Amino acid sequence: MIVDVDVFKMMISRSGRNSCTTRLLVIGWFCCCCLFTHAVAQTTAARDATSAASSDVGDVTAAEPEYDADRPEDGSSFIDQYEQGVQAYLSNDWEDCVYFLERALEGYRTYYESVANCRMECEYAARDVKHRGDFLHGSNIDNLQHYELILRRTLCLSKCARKYAIYRYLPFSEDFDGHYMDIFQELKIYPYLYACYVKSNRVTLAASAAYTFLVKHPEDTAMKRNFEEAIDMPGIDRDEIRDLEEKKFVELLIGGIVDEQESNWERAIERLEGSIKQYIFDENQCRAFCEGEFDHGFLPDFITAIGNHFTNALYCKRNCTSNMGMVRGKYYENLFPRHYQHLQKAYYHVKQYEESYRAGMSYLLFHDDDLEMPEALKTIESEAKGSVTAVFFKPRREAVEYNDRMQYEEKLAHFAKHEFDLLEDDGTGSDDSDFGRLDDEVIEDELLLPDGQQEQEDHEESEEEK
């Protein structure tokens, strides 16, 4: 069993996440190549989520975007709204602080979803061209078909960005160093929201803001203290405290597990199957968002630039897999295959033996040393008797694709780190060329104090200088 229902009812576990490698390796060893395809269910969901342009990329035009209604009337981006919210916090204007910070979060979510969905949509469109063989030329001379697909995706992305007005939400000139993106991705906006919710007597939302930050930063002692104080405040509704950034799959997964514990097998199957599709979609949104701009810090040649950017995206995507395991304050390693562990049991109890067996085979892809699952499959073979066919022994398609991608990416990451560490150790990377260069720059995270003490001091120093 991967979760204890009582753990989910209680708010914060003191278990921390496994730390993930943040070092970026700059490489020049191979040309850009397409990764394994997204699962079919996810790509379909991605196209549905973006409501439009998957059927015919050529139909995406520069017409006025559908999302103009979401655009603030003053034309400000979510970065501007964040800054206005912080200024309101420093001025003790709690209502404006809440208003602007909530709008900033809404704007960022719209930007995140639009960017990620466009990238998934255009990746799907390029794969569709490859599947049909609709290239400009019949033979793949010098691997030019690969670059044709890149050009097609580039064109698709440009049209999609115009359609959803993506670049109106974030003027990139405001964030060349990634400062603001880090604030939103690391949820550093929530300490401000917590304080402003408390001051404006929104105690349940204050507890939720603290809880949301702790899910991402479970070892933050100051916010733990704030959360413990919040849940004892008068008027608190503990049943309404929730992670405001929770992935959509989580509720389905927990609901399926609860149904399983209560022997509601049909509903457990429905929710767990829904959770698999949503999990893949949620993770692939995160992975697609990793394919953004990257500052090389130097002027690499063509192949080195490709390898450098690819490796940066690769490490980011592997972090997505790790981040998906953080559920309501507790980290679960390899969360995705656990779906099949529960599905195997649920399908067995409704006597859908083929589905149960294939779920078990899918689980064993990720845990081939498991001792209990083979015994469960033997039980199915015994009960199903003559109805067992070759299909029983085929793991599910999305599980095979997920596992293959995970294994290949792990090998690539290990190769890059091992080989270029050796290159540095040999001293061959110590010349002035760009080949084999390692980027050892460490970006220090800005410390945000929940009570705004540091920001107030900075503000006062600025006033004194004036």
C-alpha cells in the first residue's frame, strides 16, 4: 500500500524529498534527437485541453486570442502583479496584497498551461507527419528529415503562441535571469500570501497557503511553525485546508485507493484509470515546460549548443518525475507504477482477469524484483484456466513507453555526467574552447522570510539611499 489514508488526512509529514541533481552539464557530443513519444492517452488529453489546433496545424492563425478576457485591463503581466502584491504587503495593504498575488498566480498558471500545451500539441503534430511519411523529400539524406520536423514544430509553436497570446502574459525582457520564474516555480509567492491572508482574517486560506508551501519545501521550519499556528486560529475550517497547487491526478489516486480499501472495486478501477491518464498528462505538462529558453553563458557552436540545451532540458524533465512523487507533504518514490499494483487487485476482484494480469505485468516492468506480484499472477492463471492467452503477458502500452523513456533518460544523464566529469579530470576541458565545457555556476535561491522581515529591511535601505 503506497499511502495511509490517515497520513493524507493529517497535513504535513516530516519526510523530505530525495534531493535532485541541479548541476547543469554543458555537452557537445551529439545532435539533438527526439525522445520517446508521449503516451497515446496523454497526447489526446493534451489536444483536448488546448481545445483547438491539433487537427490541422496549418489552421492556427494570428487571429485575436480566445483568452483576451483573462488579460488584466491594465495590460500588466503576472510579473507586474506579483510586484504590486509585494509592494502592497510592504505597505500593509492586505486586501490589495491578496488581490494582486492571487491574480499573479492565475496569470502564471495560464501562461504555464498555454506554453506546455502548445509544446505538447506541436510535438504531436510533428510525430503525425513522421507517422504518415509526409516529408518534403522522400529520402532522409543527411538526417534532414529530423531537422524538417524541428522546423515544422518551430512553425507550429510560433502559430500556437500567437493563438493563445502566450507572449502577452510574460514579457521576457523582464526575466532574463529567471528570477521571477524561480519565484513562481518554487512557490515563493506563498509566504507573502500566508501573511496577507492572516492579516485579512482569511485563516483557512492562510493555512492552505502555508500547507502549499510546505508540500514543496517540507523542511522549512519557519513555515511549519506558521502552519501550526494557523490551524489553531479561531474560525479555522480544517476540512477545507488543501494544497492550492496540487496536481489533478492526486485526488483521483487517493479516491481510488480509498475505494479499494472499502472494496468498491468498480469505482476504484474508474478512478485509478483516470489517475493514470491524468498523471501522464500532468507530468508531460511539466516536461514540456522544461523545453524553454536557456542561457548558455558562452557562444557555443551548433552541435555544442544543441547538446548543452538538450542536457539542461533532460535534467529538468527528470526532476518532473521526482516532483510528481511529492504528494501532500510525503514523498513516494516511483509513484506511477503503483497505479498498476492497485489496479491488479481491483480488476482481479471483479474477475477481469486479462486486465488484472496485464496490470501486474506493467507493475513488474518497474519492479522486476517484487516477490508478491508473481504469486498474484499465478493465482490468476489458476483461476482463469483455459482463458489465458498471449495478450495476458503484454504489459500495457503506456507503461512500456513510460518505462522505456525513463530508462533511456537515466542512461543519457549518467553518460553525460560520467564522461564529462572524466573530461574535466583529465584536464582536456581546461583550454579556451567550448568543447566539453562544464557550467559550474551555482545560483543561490533567494531567501524569503514568511514575515517579510528581509524584504522590509531591503525596502528601508532603499528609502534611506533615496
